[in-house]
Amino acid sequence: MRYGREEQVNKEETLNSSQKVDLNDLMRKVRDEEKKSKRTSVYLSAAAISAFAVFGIILTL
């Protein structure tokens, strides 16, 4: 429990000491999240199509 409190205090000190926000870092984080989201949706779509194809093949046998 104590470790978590120290970590929170360190974060607060960092935020208080640095009031500037780097827009490039924020944009990079947004792009990374979008890439992860797209990748996840592609994987889910591929899994759904594959499952549908396998189900269809099994029904035709």
C-alpha cells in the first residue's frame, strides 16, 4: 500500500513541476491507440469469418 502512495505522490510532483503538454506525444498516443483498435477489429473480423467458413464447411459435409 505504501508503494502505491509514493508512486502517486511522484506523479503529482511531476505534474505540478511540468505544466507544459507535448502535443506530439499526445498525437502519437492517439495514433497508437487507433492502430491497436484497428488491429483488434481486423483480428476479430478474421476470426468471425473463419468461424463462419468452418461452420459452413461442416454443414456441407
